[in-house]
Amino acid sequence: MFKSIRGRLVGTYLLLALIIMVITEGLFLTGIHYYYLKNIRDILEQQARLAANFYEQYMGKEPLEYEAQALLEGLFGVSAARQQVFSASGSVLADSINELSEPVLLSDDLKGALTGKITAWQGRLSAEPVIAVSAPLKNNGAVIGVVRYMSSLKPLEKMFWGLFSRLLLLGAVMVILVVLIGLRLAKTIAAPVEEITAAAAKIAGGNLAVQVKKRYEDEIGHLADTLNYMAGELGRLERLKNEFISSVSHELRTPLTSIKGWVVTLQQENSSRQEQEQGLQIIHQETDRLTTMVEELLDFSRLQSGRLVLSKKEVDLKPFLENIVSQMRPRAGRLGLNFTLKLAEGLKPVLADPDRLKQVLINLLDNSFKFTPAGGKVEIIVTQKENETTIQVTDSGGGIPPEELPLIGQRFYQGRTAKRGSGLGLSLSREITRLHGGSLPGHRQKRPG
């Protein structure tokens, strides 16, 4: 039972209810018992004091043996308690129930009274629980005897145990109610958790369309929202992965088909010299294209496994960027683009991996070239501020739709307006920039010009 959340919750509530019941009822019963016992003792003490004062003021002319019975008769009806008069030696001189033959019993109250103090004692007399209060009887300041008032505690104990039985019954009812409430509350917690567990099992089994119903606005409700969001994200990544596999398959098939076609053409004996040169050039270009795609896939694998290591060194940005611009300018010319480089004055060297930094810039420029129409402008702008260097690639293309902006740079994502590619370029660029301690935010929104 206690292995489940439901069992532990109910067990916890039950244990708390029992602890609270025991402490509360124990304190209540102890307080009631103390209250009644103190009242009885106070009443007996008042009566004993009254009897002692009465004897000292109005009696004492005769020996105590002759006046003991008269003292009890004079106070008859004042108290329902048992009244006794003892001599200084401890023998019984008078008893309200006429039991003069009982042996001398020097209890603590008698001993205390013989020393001149009003003293109480609680114990058992003939197996019956009693409480007694004794007061000294004085004549001319000397203690000559003791008057004792004694009351049975059996009615108090009977009332106490009756009250205990009622409280025990009430406590049992309260425990049952707590268990029922605990079961209800445990159900509100355990049932959603069981649903979430079942949904998680389905997600693990590949059913990414599963959704958990949110029952309450609490931590479990937030957990349900998180699981639903996770399932949605996993489903989206699964679709992107499938689209990526389809795209890569197509991208691999296209150059391979071209290479195979030209190989068959070159194998023919009647192919001209011009056809041979054209075919070899196309095979070379398509081979480079395949190599770039394979390198992207390998880099992505290294990033995912944490095996991509940077070889950092000081890089002089001016010749480094001018070299990239010279490399990309012929392509910009073929596309009819105005490609420029704008450098801030006095650029300091940066600590970076030049090959990886070049890979990032080539990826960014490749995207700008793809989405900027003929006659447009692509520009690299470099600025430095204290210990921060910013390299911007701007263009006059159509830009990125606002709803796609947060998704740019996620793995496999290509966007609705994407052209040929694997969908890994920007994702790799963002991770490489992060490894350098920088960031690659996207700020463009879709607008003309």
C-alpha cells in the first residue's frame, strides 16, 4: 500500500491524525483531571481549615479525647467528605462513619499536619482511590491533634474514563473522516500522475500525438502542460527530421545522378573534347557539393556528441575577411549582387578558430546570396566595442517571416521559403559561435527592400 503515492498520502494523513488526536485528547484529559482534582483538594483544604479554626476559637477547654466527637457533630452537614480526628500520637479519636477500630495510619498528610501545616495526600485506602487533607488542631499554640477531611476519587475516575471512552469514539470517527478525505485528496493527485505516466509510456513507445488533460492549476497541471509541450516538440522534431532525411536524400541523389550521367557520356568513344572538359568540370563541382554536405553531416554529428574541438589562435580580421570576400565575389557577380565589406578603424585581432569562423561566415553569406534577388546588396559590417567584436551580414532580400524568426538556427529547420540545402548550416553556425563564447541572433523580419 505504501509503495504508491496514494498509499503514502493516506498513511501520512492517518499518522498525522493519530498524533494530533493523541496529543490533543491527552492534553484535554490531563487538564480536566487536574482541574477537578484541584477543586476537590481546595474544597477539602477549606473545610479542614474551617474545622481547625472552629476548634481553636470555640473549643479546647476539655481534653481532645472528650471533644473530638463534639467537633465532628458541630460540623455535621458542612461537608459530605469523611471527617476524622486524630490524637497527637496518631490514634483515631472520632470518625464520621464511626470506624474507630481501624489501625493507626500515619500517612503523609497526618505527618505534615502534626508539624503544624495543612497537608494533602492522595493514594489508596482499602484499594479505593482517595484524597485527604489534614489540618493541625492547636490549643494555646501547641499541636494537640489533627482533623482530616477525606474524599473518594472513584466518582472522578468513573467520570474520567467515561469521558475518555467518548473522546476515543470521537477520535475514531475523526480518523475515519481523515482517511476518507485523504483518499479523496490522494485521488486528485494520484489520478493525474497515473495519466501522465501512461502518456509518457505512450510517448516512449512512439505515439507523439498523445495529450494529457490538465485537471488543476497546480504543480501537476504544470507537469501536464510540460509533457504536452514536450510531446509537441518531439513531434515537430520528428517531422523536421523526416523532412531533413528526405531533403538530404534528394540533395545526394541529384549530384550523384549528374555524375553518373556524365560518366556514362564520357565512356562513349565518340564524345568530343569539349564534352569531356564540360563533363569533368560538372563532376568536379558536384563532387565538391557532395563533400560539403558530408562535412556538414560530420560536423553536426561531432557537435551532438561534444567531440567538436576548436583550434583557437589570434586572427587578424582585415586580411581574413578580405580573403572571404575575394572568394565569394565571383559568385556574387554571377548572381548580379553588390557585395561589399565595411570594416571599423583599428580592428584588433580576435581569438578564434579561423576555419570554423570562415565556415560560419560562408554559411551566412550563402543564405544571403540565395534569398537576395539580382540587383540587391549583401554587406559584411565589422565593429568593435571594448572586448566585443560584432560581425554582421546584412542583405536587401525578402527577410525572414516574424513567426519563423525564433526557429531559425534549430536543427533540421529550413523554413517555408527555403531553397536547396540540408537545413543544418545555420544550426552548425549557431553552435560554432556559441563554442567561441558568442551568439548568433537573427534580427531580420520580412519586409521589401
